[in-house]
Amino acid sequence: MVPLSKLPAGKRAVIKHHEQSDFQLTLMEMGCIPGEAVWIQMIAPLGDPLAIQIAGYYLSIRRSDAEKIMVIPSSLL
């Protein structure tokens, strides 16, 4: 498992779990739930934010928040 923030643009993964935080509920409300597939669409030129596709829609997420989402890269599935 690796943090979502470590994946390169174009990479797909499956969410395994979130770190316990106050932001965890917000992540889940946005569709970032365990078992959901996620695709890194773009990374801003300075590395923050990340554009991801999840549950059929696009979401912009801060790198610091992406570090709290642990994923299994598609190459390891």
C-alpha cells in the first residue's frame, strides 16, 4: 500500500483505507471509500492539488489530504 499522493498521473488504484483524522468523514462523503477505484488524472505543475477521477466524477484534492488515503496501485492487484 502507498499513499494516493505518491502515484503518478495516469495511474489507477483501489482505496484500501484512510488515516484516522477529522477529515475522514469528508473524504468518505466525497466518495473516497475503501474498495473504490481511483484514477490520478493530473497533478498541478507545483505538485498540488491533484485531480482524480472517482465514482464517475472528477475531484480536486490537496496533496496533504491525498497523503491520508492509502491505496493499492493497479499493478499490484
